[in-house]
Amino acid sequence: MNKSEFIKAFAEKANFTQKDAGIAFEAMVATIVDTLKKGDKIAIAGFGTYEVKKKPARVGINPMTKQKVKIAATNAPAFKFGNSFKAIFN
């Protein structure tokens, strides 16, 4: 399912127009981005948690040349599903 298919399905479930569902989706994504940029975490009970994880600098190996390469530290967005959400599928 791609973004437009998701928005269409969301609109049908919520009884929204596709335009309104698209606006709601973009607002949700923007809110998640803004919250994570501030360094905060989002925990949605029964669904999961969004957070930014700090990945430390490390040394990797270039598979073509076998030379060691320095990989800079980064911040990466992460999402972890909650146990009750995971339980739906098992």
C-alpha cells in the first residue's frame, strides 16, 4: 500500500473526503517530525512509541576495497510497536 492508497482507505474508514484525510495525514506526520526534532518521544498507548535514537560513530569496512571507513554519529528516527498491537497479529 502506498501513500495515496493509504489516504484513500483512511478516508473511507473515517468517513472523510480524500482531501481531508490527506490534510489529516500530513498534519500527523508534521506533528511527529516536530516533536521528535525537539527531542521528545511520542508514546501512543495500544499502538507504539516514536523516538530518536542516537547512533554513535563507528568504524565500518568498505566491502569493495576492504578498507576501514569512519562512519559519523547520527540521530535516527525509530518506531517500536507496543505489545498489545503486536498481539493482534499472533
